[in-house]
Amino acid sequence: MRQWDVVFPEFGLARNKGYGTSEHYQGLRTVGPTSLHRFSFEPVRVSCQLDLWPGYDQESSADRAVANAKSA
């Protein structure tokens, strides 16, 4: 992760080892995921601006909760 931190400094990989820290999530929000990210992980998937494999649920659980609350 320290080597990838040089390539992708926005995520703080040398410090957080790729775990979902606030710094890492901020990198996802500002620059989006890299090819190293695991797109089956919801925070990565919903931060991506590209069309993804349609088998992934591209709506976040927070969006579903809001929709469910409105329909109740």
C-alpha cells in the first residue's frame, strides 16, 4: 500500500492500508475509485461515475432507506 500511495496520494494508503477511513472516503468522493478498488463494496460502487456491470446494485442502501421511508 505504501507503494500505491505514491501513485494515488488522495487516499492516504500509506497511513490507512486501504481501510475505509474518513481520508479514504474523501478520496473516493473527490477523485473517484481507482482500478485497485473493490467495486463490490458499496461505498466504492456508488462513488463511481462510470457505468458498472449491471449485476451490481448501483443504488446505495441510504438511498433505498429514504425511498422506503417516503413510500411508507
